[in-house]
Amino acid sequence: MSARSKLPFTIYLLGATIFSLVTAEFMVAGMMPALAAAFSVSLGEVGNLIAFYALGMALGGPPVTLLLLARGISSKHALVGLLAVYVLAGALAAAAPSYAILAVARIIMGVSSAACIGLCMTLCAAMVAREDRGRAVSVVLAGLMLSPVAGVPMTAWIEQHHGWRASSLAVVGLALICTLLAAMRLPTAGAGGEAKLGHQLKTLRTRRLWGAYLTSGLIIGATFAAFSYCTPILIEEVGLAPGQVAPMLALYGIANLIGNMVVGRFADSHTFGVLGLGLAMMVLLMSVFALAGDQLWLNLSCFIAIGLTGVALNPAMVARVMKAAEPGALVNTLHTSVITAGLAFGSWAGGAAIEAGFGLRAPLWVGAAIALLGLLSVIRPFAARRVAASPCT
């Protein structure tokens, strides 16, 4: 009842930090023509700027976190330092005189972003009681949910009125404010109190942890196998006008937010049940969407309903990881990398299905298949837990 008011301000600060990081990752999608014209490159090369950021996240985050742990740097100081690197790289990207420099800046931003997100999760877990972790994580991850709903449209609007450099600087400015507030407001007592590097490396040998990682990667892979191609599906298959896509994406984003908050309420107490139900919904909804034909109401209903699952399952995904291992910086950063790898794989697999000639709705079937694998990855450990919890006869 009154517990809702007990989440500290710093939890919301961490959510704003993740909002700025994820907005910077996807803002390129909203200003592709402007960047292509500015650097005289193709739209495909502009699209690679998102891939460069994701590559930095997937491959660079864990080594940076290992280095920080080896040097015994506290979570707070590591986060503030990496955010400072991120701000400098973002400023370089905003001022980049060439495509090559912009690409390098984006890679550096991705590396620091992955480590920052992992550290945000670690600090979040340390600042609240164990039973409140799911709710706190849902608030922090609301920043991730809000970025496509509010962040990307905001940066696109700024680009249209003031240019892409102003749009990039706006995100850098938000990240700078978060950096300064983090330096002033994050608690220093107990910072860096997480397990030493040797213990965290030992934790990574836990099968339960890698099972949790696998499920997370499959959930995000299934989501982005379908979502990456939602615009052409909605226009060419469903029959929406191009101007109607943005409102539908906004409704999808609102569904993400609602799903995130609902999942956050039950993530700690019913982790496996929430994951299983969410994945089963993904399999069903993506399959029905793929078969919906020209039924407009059914197509749009499925599309919006899918938003209640997928990325919205993040609090349960994080809760499962935190139950499998102590939520140290390395554990959380690796989780971020696995999620990013799942995103890249799902997007590639959906595109490969289209390229193979299976049609524009093929990514929906790919997403349903990956979600089914995710459901299978949850059923076995859930059943094992139920057997272990049942009284001996």
C-alpha cells in the first residue's frame, strides 16, 4: 500500500539515465534521410550506425566491466565515469565531420552504454529491499520502454526543426544532467560492495544463470524478429497509410509501458509464471497476426497486444537473473549483452526469412518460433521448481 512511495528518487534517476542511453541507440531510425544527405551515404550505411552501437554494447560491455571490477572501482564511481565517457562520445558524434568519425563515436557510446545499463541494474538492486526489486526494476526499465514512445519521436521532431546535430546534442544534454545528478545523489555508502571479481566469475558457472540468459535472449530475439519489420507489414500487408503508422507505434509503446508496470508487480513473486504466460501470448498473437489476412481489426489488435509482452517482460527477465545469481555488475552487463545479441539475431532472422522469399509476414512466424523456444526454456526449470517445492509423500 504505502510501499509505492518508498522507492528513492535515485531509482527514477536511473530510469532517466537508461532513457537517454536507449534513445541515443535508436534515434538514428528517426532521422535516416537527414544523416544520409549530410554524409552522402546510403540509407543502409546510416542503418549500420544502429548496428555499430549494438555491436559496441554486445562485445564491449563485459570486458569494460571486468576491467572495472579488477581495479576495485565502486559501482557509483564506475557509472559516473562511464557516463562521462558516454557524454564525450555523444558530443563527438554530434560534431562529427565525417561518417567514419560518427561510426567510431557510436561504437564508443555502445560500449559505455552496455556497462552503464548493467551498473544501473546493480545499483537499483542494492538500493531497495529484495522483495521490492521487481517493482524498482520496472521503474528503471520504464526508461527503456519510454525511449521509443517519447525519446525517438522527440529527437525526430528536433531534427526536423533544428537539424540532426541539435537532436544529438539534446540527448547528450540529458545524459550530462543524469551524470551530474548521479555524481551528487547516488549513495556512496556500500558502493562497490558487490562481490569481488573472482566470486562474480565463479557465479557465471551457474547453469540457472545461463538458463535465465537464454530465455532473455529468446524473448528479445522473438520480439525484434517481428517488430523490426512492423512498418512494411502494417503498410503493405495490413493496408495502413504511412501517416497512420506513427500512431500505431505509439499505441504499441503505450502497451509496452502498461505491460512493464503489470509485469513489475508480479515479477518477484511469480517470475516463471509471468515469463511463461508472456511467451505463450507471444506465440499465439504472432501466429494469429501472421494469419489475419485482410481483417483490419484483428491485425491491429494483435499488433497492439504483442506490445503487452516482449520487451515488457524485462522486469521478470531481470528478476530471474537476480534469483539465479547475485546481481553484480558483471552478471547484469552480460545480461545486457545477451539481450543485445538476441535483438541482433532476431532482426537478422526476420530479414533472412523475407530475403528467402517467404513474404513480408514471415518475420511474424520467425518471432513465434523463437518465442516457442523461449517458452520451452521456461517450462523445464519451472517444472523442476514445482517438483522440488512439493512435499515428499
